[in-house]
Amino acid sequence: MTDLAVPNLPSRDFDRTVSFYGGFGFAVSYRDEGWLILRRGALQLEFFPFPDLDPARSSFMCSVRVDDLDGLYAQVSASGVAEKTLGWPRLHPVRLQPWGLRAGFLVDLDGTQLHLIENA
């Protein structure tokens, strides 16, 4: 088995999290009252319940590195997540970043920022 690190992210409501991420290809691979695992191909995100989280004060984030950044970004956009600078969920456009890779950003329903990064 390949070594793997997986982000553990907050969810105020598992049903809403499943619906949101399902809109761009993530499916439930495990769920009980205390844990949720979503998969999209080789990508895996794990969520824990945090019903009292204030998305405006959230500092949770993770990086999602993919070969087809434009395809993922297009799927997220097509699911109804708008490009905007405030609120959540929201998207920030894909751009060449100062650190040398192309990346966009997704802020989910709970204020978690996902750095959508193109594999080099």
C-alpha cells in the first residue's frame, strides 16, 4: 500500500456536505454519525462533525493536487459554485501562482479553503 495523508475537515451537516461535494464527483465511501469519507477517483476527503462552526471564522484548509485542474474547476463551477470574493461557497479563478504552479481556490459551505493545485 502507498503511504497516504488525508485531510480531516469540519462539516456542520454531513447531508449538506455530501450534496455539495457530490455536485462535482465526490461519493460517499464511508459514513456514520461521527465520520464521513468522500472519494473522487484517487482523491479522498474525510470530515468530522462540527455543528457549531462559524464559517466566517474558520481557518481550516487543505491542498488538493490534480492532473486535470481545469476539468475539476469546470465541474465545481458547473455545480453552481460562483466565482466571488466574499461568502461561501465560492471559487477563485485558476492562475499561475507566485510559487510557480497553477492553482485556484474553493471555499466550501463550512468556510474550508481547498487549494486546487495542478500537478507539476
